[in-house]
Amino acid sequence: LDEGYDFILINAGSSTGREDFTPDLLGELGELFVHGVAVMPGKPTVMAEVSKRPVFGIPGYPVSAVISFNEFVRPLIYMAQGLLPPGPEKVPVSIGRKLPSKLGLEEHVRVILGRVGAKVAATPLMGGAGVITSLTRADGIVRIPQELSGLTEGEETAAELLKPLDAIENTLLAIGSHDLCLDLLASLLKERTSGRIQLSSSNVGSLGGLLALRKGSSHLAGSHLLDTETGQYNLSYIARYLKGVPVTVITLVHRWQGLMVRPGNPKGIAGVADLAREGVVFVNRQPGSGTRILLDYELEKAGVDPSSIAGYPSEEYTHMNVAVAVLSAAVDTGMGIHAAAKALGLDFVPITRERYDLVIPSEFMDDEKIALLLEIIRSADFRERVEKMGGYEVEETGNVVARIPG
């Protein structure tokens, strides 16, 4: 204040915990106008005046901080200069899945966007206000007004763009199972085209990816759904869930799935039977994911009742989230791919080798973006980089498994 700053922002300490001092401090120094706004993320925002200066308490969670700044601080900076704050560029979108919301709060949902056929599809990104990648990976924001309890699947609304519209028109949407190779593909595609073509992905599990294809909400889906009766991957599920949708199935990689454990394997976990031991805490993947189906299959083979596993109902949506939970000692183990364990320096107990495919509607096979993606997948450079990540086999990478007429 003594140095004459026009605006002062205090980051964090604005919530209601015992050590959140920002609101009380500003109330003592000046006049506290607002503590709490009807916006989520960003609800704990504080607004005050101290020595005739505007002072804001910005929430500490990164997504909350960005939204709080954009909603309340940025407009005031423009208005203090006699300017009207520019509105965001918007585009009409179709919501890819049901979005529940709390009445009384305007919710800002981070979404990935891409033109699929005649519509721009909007798919929500997983992650709360503390997950900054839910913002850095987002293409846009969908606002759910405070008087609504959510948006329905397929509902038309508007998204505020975080990227130029041209970028949205040249974005491939991959919705389905999580794999680190998709992140590598996104990087290589962006590099090859100098950012002109991008790959955005949302991790909703293999079954969720097939359902997104059926709804016309994505260009491709990553899938590793095991048919426990035949031992085959994906084809029986495609026949069941994609009737009337012609697709081409292409192998991306074979990969090893197993149990991730902390270095040295302190609990001595040797297989899925050990998950039922007393003192072992597990974290699961969500229903509909290929990893969850594989785990349940292995538990049945081993004669293990899922209800005997501490942590079986706890769920994460990506292999890396499971790896972080193990690394942080929040849990002792979780099922995931070798590459995720290696990335975080975890030990790995192999369980099975599986095939991970890309399922692509056949109508997109002549699309320039898909053609370039397949060219990268079949390149020696991609295979070499994949092998370096660990736990992958690339002998069949790029091969067409099946062309299914639908």
C-alpha cells in the first residue's frame, strides 16, 4: 500500500479454515465487501478496500485462482482505465455427456472442443479446482447458470474459447481409455504441423470412449476391453455397443498392466491375491475402464472377493493419477501400466500383457488429420519413443485389426 500499487492481490488463505487469515486481515485493515461468490471454482474470493485501494483475496487452488481473476479482477483493471472489458469469443457446442451442477452457483466447466461432423462437441475434463491440467488442456469453458441444476447430454449451449476458433476446427478429439502414448502422439502431431493440427483427449475409460463414438462426440477412442470368455480385445464390445457405426480398429501398442508399488515394494505385494491382505490399501479405476475389467477378471481367477480389498471402491481416472496416489503413500498399490510406474520411479509387479487399440469411425479414415495421425503412428520415430517409455511392445503398432461394417 505504501508503495502505491493500484491493485493488490493476496493469493490463498481466503477460505474458511483455521489458518485462512486473509478475510479477517482485510477486515481489520479496511472494509471487507465480499467473502464468497456464487461461482465455482472460485467461491472463496474476497473483495475489500484498504486505504482507498481495491484488495482481492484470490483462492489458492490454481483453477479457482484463474477463474476468480478473470471474473472479478480483470474487468476492474479495464474499467479503471475507462475501457470496457472485451467479452470472450464463443462458439455453439453440443454437450458430450450429462453435466450435473449445484443450484445457486454458476459453474465453469473446462471442456475440450472439436468439430465432429456438423457440430462442435464439448467434452468435460476431469479434475477439480486443484488440477491445473484441467485448465491447461482445456479448449474452452462452458458456464452452467446458477439457476440450473446441470446440462443434459446433447444439449446445445455456448462455450467460451480459450483457443482460436481455427484451432478448434483442426482438433482431433480422442475420448476413451488413458494411455501415455496419446500424450506422445499429441506432442508429435503438434510438432509436425507447427501447431496447426492438435489432438485433445479426455479420459473416461474404454467403454465411455465407445459410447462417445456412438453419440458422434469424438473422432477416435482408445480401448483395451478384454472379453473374458474369448481372451480377445475390443471386437465383441464394438459389436455390442457400436451397432450401425462402421469403424476401423488399429493397434496402437501392446503394453504391460500390473500393480504399481513404492520403491522396494515395502508391503511385499506379489500379485492380486495380496490385495486382500490386512494392511494393504488399494486404489481402483472407474467402472467401464479396461483396467477395471481386467482387474475384476484377475480377481475372479484368483478367487478374491472384491469386498475384501481395502480401497476397492476408491477410483481414479488415469494411470498417472493412480501412480501419484501410490507415490504419495495415500495407498499401497494400484493397477496400471508399466510406463506410468516408470515415469514416477515406482516398482512394478507385472500381471498381464494386453492390446490397446484405436477405434476410428470409418467415415473419418480419409480425413487429413486422421491420415497424418496414422502416418506418425507407423513411423520409426514414434516406435522408438514409445519403447523408451518402458512396458510397451510395438511389433503390431499401426496394424489394422479389423474393418467392421457396423
